Amino acid sequence: MKKAKWLKVAGSLSMTGFLLGSAISPVSPSSSYNGIAQAAMVDSLELQEAFQEAAKEFNVPVEILLSVGYNMSLWEHHDGKPSASGGYGLMHLTDVDLDSMEESHGDEPLHMYLSGKEDATGQEAVTTERVSDLSITDPTLHTLNTASDLLSLSTETLKHDEKQNIRGAAALLAKYAKQTVGQAPTDLNDWYGAVAKYSGSSDDTGARDFADRVYDTINTGAVKQTEDGYSVKLAAKQIQPNKETINSLHLKSDNDENKADCPNGLACHYVPAAYKQIDHDGTVYEWSYGNYDKANRPYDDQEIKYIVLHDTEISYDLTKTVFQRETTQASAHYVIRSSDGDITQMVDNKDVAWHAGNWYFNSKSIGIEHEGIAIEGAAWYNEQLYHASARLVKHLSKEYNIPLDRDHIIAHDEVPGTSAARQPAMHWDPGPFWDWAHYMQILGAPLESGKKQKDVVQIRPNFSTNMPDLQTPTGEPVPKQSANFVYLYSAPSFDAPLIKDAALPNAHPLDASNWGNKAVTGQTFYKAEEDGDWTAIWYGAQKAWFYNPKGKNTTKGSGIVITPKEGKTGIPVYGLAYPEAEAFPEGIPVRGMTELQYTLTPGQKYVASEKVKGSYYSAPVYTYNPETTHKIVWGEDEFYLIHLNHRLAFVRAEDVEVVNHHRHKRH
């Protein structure tokens, strides 16, 4: 049985370090969207001056201090909330306590794992793990405490006061400079070793990657107005770092590095996930094993078409521990640590990881887990994580010819269920706080660069000012923060109810895990109507409205526009695209498809990314045999992959007609 990834049990996650003890009253979504909850945008040089003063006080070049802050947080303070690795403030001073994190989850199961491949009966396995059942081995990082001692200030002050946070970082960099070159260097080039140590990485490659990015930022410069309204500028200065200054740190070089499929310059290791038969009280079966399937992608008539982004919901090391247990019934190809972008590959890309909860997508994708918790905010997804992930994805895109666009670089929360019953249980990570626009920019594929097509829109709210109301699955309000989606209404008014998805009829409209009423950055839809400041799109078999004055929440969109064929009263949609029964050879059981809970009716139009032939990868047993049991089955039936709602879906090509086949050239 094929296995997917975690499904967080509602209510099992606490808001550790997140709500900060504040009472926040829930408000209607209209209050956040009627003006998009504007952040204070007061033009202020106060933060710029704080960098200059701290640099002078601790004899650290202001260029180094500014660039370190930019590459740690984009100069965003996040109200002192912790990141995934326990980093606080715009300089990401760390204080990690995983023991208390574990205790906060209590006795409830932290995760539920859902299978991504059917067994002989079409059922999927569900198992649970508790944090207390697993060993937590994360290295503790405590630069916040060290900075606190250096400044003789409380850690709470350094967490919440931007100026003291910068001073703490300056004190640390000065300390690291003495450790690497014996004194505070007078030459800007000689701070390379100190910057590398600030990265927090004990790996030579990872530390160098961060230091290289810091110096690259100095060379190119940076200008930004932060969410809190501060104007900060780093003027470009052409320098060549003295990389010899890192040698005194004696950082480790991983011998497994050459086994991992990663681009040069990233800290990347290979630690295999479990591939082992499961002992059932002394008996093992060919069909019972974990945690992935052997294959030979992209050869043997297979293909790799998608990269699926996840978050871990637990720590980096704990995730690796989970994937090394064959009873987990889950895996991913890569896991990325938030604090420094360290990467562990756990499944060879030729093999099929059990990560997406949908066997069709599993068999055609590479899964990447990012350390973080979806509900706990954008602060978990820091610059180290984004940059490491983007460099990896660019490498994989080139190697496997995967287009760098939002049709092929997708989130786990965009993968459909394999049936109507499975659709409501599909995961919602990496969630509403993943900055898709920024991520695509780093990938070199900005959303704004596409070709415009009449009546096709791509969702693109301003991440920094888009702060809709949200609550946790247990009903607690989520503090205001940047989000990647627009709410969808049943009529062009903030007074109208938010739409309900057919798969989630009872979900609370403001629940962050309720993907049914949220159109996410990069998703493409057909414009059904406009009414003043409002735009309607066809979404999940209904007309859905979102606030879009002068197109501010959309950008250029294009695709293959499809609609039900004339004479069809309604057509079904599917979560996968399997071949017709006649295509399955003797010895491989026929895999059927069940309809999702949506019917597309005449007049509705949706944007497709491509037309595909039905296919199925047969991998029913542990022993890999491409001559008999492990085969790819291709059919003649064709399908269009469409943006149905928050999730992708398939429609039969024979059920639809193309309204406009104009498609921009992919790069």
C-alpha cells in the first residue's frame, strides 16, 4: 500500500511560541480584505540607523551586518515570533528547545499518515505516530542566549526589540571574527569566516553557501521597505571575499555528499529512507514493506513531471528519523532544514517516494519536505530555506526537464484526492503562509513574466500587505500576517458568505486548513465575470468572487481553456488519469477511477496546463522486477489537467472542447 505524507490531526498541534499569550478577537474576512489589512507603511530610517550604530559600536562593517540580516529574514522582524529553527527577530537569533515543543503536544497523536497507492481492494493504510515514540536529535542552537550574555540584556528584549536584536547579531559577528582571524578584520573581505559561522551550519558546504549569498548581496545591493514601514538600503559594493578565513572553523565535509543529487555548493547529504519488508509477528509478505517503491525514472517509459513542496510539521531530524522507520509508510525524496538550508536526500529520484497521497502524482513527481509547521506562520519559512529549496528545484528542473512554473512546481495542498472520499482528507501544507511569489522570483521564473491571455487570470495578491483573517483548526485566531491567497465569496460583496467546496461542506470559513475557499498565488483560472472591484472565476464547479480592484490581486495568466462539449449536461472530474481497462496487460490488475464530488456544467470554463495520456505505474511488491511486476501501463484515453479549485484535477479530453489553445512558450 502506498503511503503519502503526514495529515495533521486537527487540534493536535499547539501554538507554541506563536500566540504570545495575547487575546485576539476574531473578525470577519471583509475587514481584512476591504483594503487588504494595510500594514503601517511609514517611511522611516530608524532601522537603517540601528544597523549603522550597531556596526560602529562593535566594529563590524555595516555592509556585513545589513547583508546577514537580509539573508536571514529580508529585514523582517515578524513581531519577535520564532522561525522553524527557533530563530528570533530580523537577525534570526536562535533559541531551540525541542523538549518543550514535544511536551506541548500532549498525548494526542501528532500525525496521521495516509497511503498514496491502493491495495488490492482499493483501500489505503492509516497509521499514527506520537512524538514521544520517536527520538528527537536536533542540535540545539542558542545564539540568542550568547548574544544576551554579550550585551547583558534579557533574551526577551533581544527577541522583541529590533535595535537590540541587531546589536546582538553585531556582537556575535565580532566574536566570530576574533575566532576566525584573531581580531575584528579591517578589510571587508576578511569577514567571510565569521559570516559562515553565523549561518549556524556545522557543514562546510552549507556554511559556505550562506557566506557566498551574503557577499553576493553586498555585490548586488538591496533596497526594501519592511512590513513594519522601515526603509532599508544596502548599497552595492564590489568585493571578493577571502574564503581562506573559513578554514579555522574546521567544518565537516560529508562523505555521503557525492551520493546526493544536488547542485554544487549546497550542503546536501544522502541518508536513505527505509526500504524494508515489515515483520508481521515473524511473517513477512511481498506486499508489506516501507517506505517507497523501486523504479527507474525517467527511463523504462516513466517520467518525472512535477515537484511537490511539503512542510514537515515536525523537526528536520525527527522527519529523517520517521522516514528511516519502515513502519512509517511515508517518505519524501528530500528534506530541508530551515535554519541553514541543509538538505538530506532520502529517496533516489529514480524511485517513487510515498509523499503526496495520490499514487498518480507520486509516480510522476519528486517530493521535497521543508522544515516548518503550516499553521504557525510565515516566520517558519525563512530565506535560508527558500534559497536552498529554490536552488535544488532549479537543478532538478534542468536535470529532468520540468518546467519552472506553477503548473509543475506545486504544493501538496494542490494535489487532488484519488476519490470523493479521499478529497476532504488531503493535506493542506505548506499552507497559506508560503510566499509563492517570492519563491518563484528566486527560481528565476517570476509570476509577472508570463504571457497575458484574454479572460485568464493568475492569482497574485501582494504578500507583504495581504493579511486575511484566519483561525486554527481548533478555532483559535491566528495573528495577522502575510498570506498567499485571496478569499472567495459567493457574490461580489464582503457581506456575502464565503463559498463552500463540495468536499468541505462543514468547514469553518476562516479555518486555515479549509482550502475550499482560498485561491492561491500562482493558480490560474478563467474569468467568468466582473462587477466593479470584483472578479469572478470558475472554481470547483461554481462561480466564485474575489476582491480585485484594478486587477491588484492578479497577474498575467494563460493556458488551454476548456469547457464541456456541446450537448453535455455535465461532465465528471477525477483526481488521477489512469488508462482504460483494455490497456492493462495480463497479470496487472485493472485500476479504475472514481469521480470526485464536482460536476462541470455547460458554460463553465477552466484553464488546463496540458493534455496527457492515461498511465499507471504497477509496483505491487517489494522485490523490484521491471520485466513482470514493475511496469508502466500507458493507455490511449486522453485527459486535461486543469486548475479545478484549490486543487488540480483531470477531465477526459473526449468530454470537453478547447476554447482557446493559445499557450505561451515554456522555458
